[in-house]
Amino acid sequence: MGTFSLSEVKVRPLTKEDLEAIVEIDAKVLGDKRPEYWRQKVQEGIRGPVKSLVVEYEGRVVGFILGTVSGWEFGVPSSFGWIDTIGVDPDFQGKGIGKLLFDKLVKEFSKQGIKKIYTLVNWNDWDLLSFFKAVGFTRGELINLEYDVKD
């Protein structure tokens, strides 16, 4: 990779051509390829109220963020932004790519009058929790509930 600088990256809207790169980043991070899952996510990410971005370095996608504008969900009575997924190639983690994506997404949300952004993070995912804390997230008032369906 050589010397890396954020000034050398390009942030742009997600396109369907980014699917393969996103599948590869996800596989590097989680260890499993999920092309069908990402095909659906990318299709959602290029239409509707979704705000999804990628970061390119030397013509290669090295990070992505999928966000949505929502409202009246989960008992929240106003429009809000939702961060669905953020992914950064492990070779580029810790270099400011995630923060850059987050900042750009916040600007996109702000253009639409969004004043609050939500996301969900696994309690045991300390790296992701640390990232969201570092960019200014705090624990919200909503509580995640789950139910195991028994056969």
C-alpha cells in the first residue's frame, strides 16, 4: 500500500458495480462470503431514502457505509437517520476511513433535516462500539429486545 493519506481517497455514492468489493471486504472482516445478502443490500442502497457511500483508494473500494432515512419506526415520531452497516477493509482500518464515511453520511442526513441517527451494535463488538463512541454516539433510550423461536 505504501504511504496512505486520506487526501488520496474519493467518497462517492454506492453503485451496483460496488457489490463485488463489498462482498470481499465483508469476507475479510467476518470470514464468510455472503454475495446474495449483499446483492439485496446494494440494491436497497442505490434507491429510495437510502444514503449509502463508498470510499475508493487508487480506484479500489476500501470502505462503505449504508444508511437510511426513516420515521415513525420503533415508536420514534420523527424522521431520523439509521446506520445499517459500515465496513472497512482490514488493511485500511485505523486510518480514518470509517470516520470519513460517517462524517459524509452525517452531512447527507443533515441535508434532509435529520437531527438524530441510530444504529445497533453487538454488545461484544468492542471495536465497533469504540468506533461509534469515538464519533460521538451515546447509549440511547431504546432497548433492543429479542425472542428465540422454539421449534
